[in-house]
Amino acid sequence: MKKNNIHIEYGINPTLGNIAMFITQDIVMNLFFREKKIINHNYSIPKNSSLIIAPTHRSRWDGLILTMALGRRITKKDCRFMVTNAEMRGVQGWFLKRLGCFPINQISPSLSALRYAVDLIIKKRQLVIFPEGRINKCRKKFVLKEGLFRLAILATKKTSSITIIPVGIAYSEVTPKFGSKVSLCFGEPLIINKNIDLSINEFNEKLYEKMTNAENEALKDVGR
């Protein structure tokens, strides 16, 4: 068996998860940001659906903002983040592994990583994938990665439909600093099922538009 196909399992350590939630959400976030807002248009996250969260990626704070809006305190579920191999190295990787993150090679994803991601989807976990692939501070238009669509199509072989939730995250400064404002806005969901009649490019254009619209609303809220 090839090394990159070794079985992987990245669960949430209950004790570490609770400690991390308290430190990040109750202390760090409250001290760093002077204002935090979630714009959801009365949209509630489906509790018994297969989900993929697709946010814009503007800062390393994005993961904590998503946890604030979609974490266990709100949905009773933890966000499971798909991250790059580089982010899972060293001490940071040790913590991320125990907080539900898992790595994937963006150029050549391993079969085990894909299987694990599909398993999270069909078990109705909250899988977070950044379609831009990396932090994009200046909002330069990227061609979205194809992985999200391909993964969702794989998952439809084992579940009837997948709900994709676009999310826009905005900060009052390009690089968030002490005393910044942050806003997160939910976009209009996309549904993928076995009968979807869209190419990867067509789907990514729709997703990009919905992510951008949500981000624009969040930007207005923080004064940009």
C-alpha cells in the first residue's frame, strides 16, 4: 500500500476541544475584535443534512470566525476543516489533528483523504472547504479549486443530496488588527445531487458569485 493511502482518522479530543473553544471564543476573540456580527437572513443551518461549508478566505482568523458562527455552541456540531499538508506539521499540526482538521494534498489528493472527507459528508458532519485554496487578502479573483465539486459528486453516490453553503467573511481592515470589526454572512445555498446538470466550471462560477455576494454584504457591514 502506498504511503499516501494510509488510513487517516482525525477526531475531536473532547477535553482539548472544550479548552480550545473557551480560550479562542471567550477570551481571544472577545479581546481582539471590538465588534463581531453574523448575517444569516434568518437562515438556519440544516441539522440533519449533508453539508459542505464554502467560505471566502481572507485571514488566518477565518477558522475561528466560522467556529463562532457554526461551531458546537450554535449547531451542536464541530466544524471539520480540510487543510493543506503544510498546516498539519509540528506543534500546530498536533493541535489541529485533535481539533478535527485533516490534511489533503491539493495537487494530488490521496484516496484515504478523499474517503475520509466523503465519510464526513455522509455522516452529516460540518465539512469546511476553502474553495479559493489559500488566503486571498486582496480579493483577487481566483479560479476556484475543482476539489469541492468532485468531492460532492463522489458523496452523492452514498447520499441523496449535498447542501453547499457559501459564506462571506469580511474584516474592517485588509489585515485584521486589534480592535477590528468582523462580519460573516451566509449566502444562498447550492444543492448537488445525482441529477445535477452543471459542469465543474459552471458550478464554480455559481459558487463564486454566491460567495462574493455574501462577502460584499459583510464588507458593507464592517465599513468597507
